[in-house]
Amino acid sequence: MKTIDTLGDLRGTRVIVRADLNAPLDGTTITDDGRIRAALPTITQLADAGARVVVISHLGRPKGAPEEKYSLKPVVARMSELLGADVAFATDTVGASAQETVAALEDGQVAILENLRFNAGETAKDEAERTAFAKELAALGDAFVSDGFGVVHRKQASVYELAQLLPAAAGQLVRSEVEALRKVVENPERPFVVILGGAKVSDKLGVIENLLTKADRIIIGGGMAYTFMKAKGWEVGISLLQADQVDTVKGYMEQAEKNGVEIILPVDTVVAREFKADAEATIVPSDEIPADQEGLDIGPKSRELFAEKIADAKTVFWNGPMGVFEFEAFAAGTKAVAEALAEAPGYTVIGGGDSAAAVRTLGFDESKFSHISTGGGASLELIEGKDLPGITILEEDAS
């Protein structure tokens, strides 16, 4: 991939940066600014080089038209605080406000344009429609830097088509993400331990299949564990279960055994009769979940087991919480895994999404982990071995 340095002298140049500023909001309050902070190194590098930096991003899932609750205004305010300088804001993406805002920029200044997804062309399935919108974006810049890792697995106008219309390079975040995740799957030091959690086993099928030939151990927790338990013939009560995936999971467990890959399931489970923060909880063996109860976290013996299996790992990849970490009573499993990773001497990668949110929510020092991805879906697809359009187009350009 081309780096920013290959774009030459950027002083006075309008550089469009596709960032991922999709921060979670409570009303207009940002509850986690991790993605905004992750965008700063590239934006600062460009501003310091004298570029006129035009930042574009999405937030939430508007339906191709403006919605106030999805405005990037709160992000602009936070970005200004973090940069220690005023960030200009255009109230549209390619209209009069965007054109005037970009035209008014001076060397080293930064502007953010309104939510890309207020334009239907950004996520259109029709390539011609996406290209038309990308051309409107390209008219606002002289060069393009792709730095929104959370969207590089999508063929979207600002990710794929725009990279074909301007001299393009990868930003610092995208480069570090790709390097970190490829290191995990292409050349892991061993033992290589994978920890998978989250709600649905179907979201991780491709990852499991790819890692059955690469990992030494696969630890399974979270909601997806109950499908594995069912595949072993255990009673899972009213726990989250994807019955249509049981046979697939059986096949994976058989393949793992043939390949010498150890699959580790929870040996005890925290259960309750209701999915509530204050539900009365008990701990039972994982193969004895009562018929009228559901598993909401891994139990204390499982936490110890998982920590033991992580302790000697030279490479660890983790994606997905071990339980309903948003409820304090059911956060202990996720916390225990995070603690084990923080203490592990090896190369530790947290694969974005809920895992990254959990680490921050539970108050962990992010520097204790080798890499925390900003893109859950993108990191999973890269680990799965898929080509990511937003990466492929930059590598093609480099050739």
C-alpha cells in the first residue's frame, strides 16, 4: 500500500481523509471517543505537513437523507478539543456548505463534512450511483487518504470509488490495522490462541473455518458457546441458541480434533431466569443448565481455565465478549479474559467491536494490549482471509 509520504509535498494541497468517526452517542454526548482518537495521528500528520485536511465519515445508519440524530456535530466538537484547534464544519457533504468550507481552509487547517450517509450514493448497490457521488467528493480534494478501517470491507463511494479518482494512499491507522491483523493470521508465534465470543456463532463461521488450520487453541464463550454446547449434546435451557448451526459446529469440532486444534468451552456458567441486570444469578456446570434458565456469563472455573489457556500464548486474537458485560453482574467473564490478555507476554490483538468497547468500559489500560482494532466486521473479514475492497484498491494502486 502507498503511504502518505508517496503523495509528495502536501503544503496547500486539499487532502480528503476517509476516517471512521462513528462514535457511539447518548443523545448528543459521545460515550466512547476511541475511534476519534484513532483518527488523530493521520490528521495531525497531514496538518503538520501543511495540507488542507478535509475529513469525511459516516455516523450511524441514516437512510440516505439527513437526520439530526446522526449529525457529526458532536464529533466536530470533540475533535476540536483533542486537536487543540478549531475544526471547521460543513452542514452538508458535497453541497454549498462543503464547497465554501473547503475553499476557506488555510494550510494546516482541518474541516469535517457532514455525515456521508446523508447521501444515498454513499452506500448505493449500483456502482454508477456510487461513482457519481464519489466524483462530487473528489471535486473537493487533490488527494485521498483512506484511514477508516471500520469500513474498508465495504464497497462504498468514499472507500472504494473515491480511491480510484484521486492520488490515493493508506493512512497510519489503516496501515497499522492491516499489519497487526495479518501478523496474526500469516505468521503467528506459537502457541496461537483465538478467543471468540459474542452472540451468534453464524457471525464467526468463516473465522472459525479459517483458523481451524492455523490456531493451536480456540476458546469459545459468549452466546455462541451455547450452540457448541448443544452440539455436544448438553442441555442449554433457554440460552441463546442457533439450532440451524448445530450440525455445522459438530463438523468444526470434528475437524479441530483431526487437526490437533484444542477447542475449549466453558465448564461452568452463570445462569438466570430473566435477561435483566438485576436478575437472580446462580452458577451451574455447563452441561447442567436448567431448562427454564439461560446462560449470561462464563462461571469462575471457566474464567480460571480460560486464563490458564491464555497465559503461555505467544499470539492471541480476541473477538467477542464472554457474557452480557453491559450488566455488571454478568461482566466478570469478559473482565477475566481482558485481564488474562493484559498479563499475557505474547502479541495480543483485540478484534474491535464489542470486545474493544468492553475493554474501555471496564477501565483497562489500552497500552496493555498490542493492538486494539477499530473495526469489528473488517477485522473479522481480514482474519477470515477475505479480500477487503478498500484495502485491495489501495494495493492495486500501489502496483
